[in-house]
Amino acid sequence: MHSIPPQPSMAAARAEAEQVMFGADIGILIVNCSLFNPTPSLSAMIVNKYKLRGNIRSFNLGGMGCSAGVIAVDLAKDLLQIHRNTYAVVVSTENITQNWYFGNKKSMLIPNCLFRVGCSALLLSNKLADRRRAKYRLVHVVRTHRGADDKAFRCVYQEQDDAGKTGVSLSKDPYIPDFKLAFDHFCIHAGGRAVIDELEKNLQLRPDSIWYELAYIEAKGRVRKGNRVWQIAFGSGFKCNSAVWQALRNIKPSPNGPWEDCIDKYPVEILT
């Protein structure tokens, strides 16, 4: 109708419908789960559940450890640079139903204590109009892979113990990069006490500044416009993946967030 003269043809009407319906659809879907990789894939399950369009670009990342969430974000970023005017959904989860360890080897019992059921989803867009309502802008992603070193390669290793029972073995000495950058907020992968203690020492952080959930920082009302948030995660291989987000506005606590009923109880007082 913006043409002069107007051209209300059937083809124009179809083009308009496609613009509003398809434009609001998901163009890229990336799912990461390290231990559970069924056929059809987890990404296929989501496509089937929500009846996503047939030409969606879907990917399923498996066996990449706890840092695969940042890997998935990096993949989404690269795809969004190629496919313009698109939405990308990243789904990060882990599944231990078929990966519970029933043996007695200490290093393989640790995952039974650490791993739980959980899932998170992230919506990314390269549409200029979405900048008004987006919470964060992805500034930078850095990925480091130390798999060439045998010691690093076996730091998180799925294997069988002497009794033939399968599990995931966690080493106490993962590679810790030397980080010297300053950020407003830290979201650190809590892959065990040793990892947290080493990062606290390496980054010269106070004990009360170690907290890894971005939702917690938001629930406390600490994220202000322009703040930089650093996410760092470690995974099997050995991989260290890091993402930097910049807040596009002051982030107000969500009334339906995961910390809604207990945020006032934190931080817990640390006795030294």
C-alpha cells in the first residue's frame, strides 16, 4: 500500500503475510547437552514440539562439557553474521539419567554430587529494531582449547573403572588461564571448589565476589546500563570459553525470576 499508485495484488499480500509471520519465527536453533545425545536429536525434539519451520538451521552439540553453552553462543553469533534479520535460540542443558555412576572411584563419584537436572534458553537477534528491548549486547567471545596436552585432555574424561562401571572422571588440576581484565560482574563456572578457589586467587577476588549466576546479579538490581558482564566456563577437552556482554539498559529484577523467593537471604555471611 506504500506504492504509488497502491498495488494491492495477491502476490503483495502473500509477501506481507510472509514478512510478519516468518519474520517472527526462529531461524536458528542450537542445543547443547554433553552426555545425552539421542536420535532424533534434542534439537529435533524441540522442532517437533513447537512445530518450527522446515528451513530452520538447527544444530546439536554433544560431548563438549560444561563450557558448551558459550560455544553454542559463539556458533549462534557466527550464524547471525551470515543470516540477517534472524532470531537464534540457544538451549543449554545436561542430562544424567543414563550417566549416573554406580561405582566407588572417588574422582568419578564427584559428578553424582555436582550434576543436577536443569536447562536454560537464550534468545539472540541481529535485528536492529530489537536493540530497544534487548538486555545485553554480545561484545566478545574467546575460546581456548588445550586438547593437545594429554593432561588437559583427560581432566574431564568419560571412562570405565576397574570394575567396568562407566562414569565421568574429574581431575583436580585443570588448566587455569591468566586473566587480568577488569569487569563489572563475574559469572564464573562453579565446576567444583578447586576451580572456584583457583579463580578467586588468580583474579584476586574477595571470597564474597565469587558468584556464577547472572540471574542472581540481576535479581539484586546490580546490572546498570553500560556494565560489562564476564561469563567464563570450563569444559572437557580441555576448553576454556569466555563471553563478554554489555548491558544496554538498567536491568530490573524479574518478578518471576528463579531467585524471587530467596534473594533476600543472600549473600550468606562468610565466617573467616
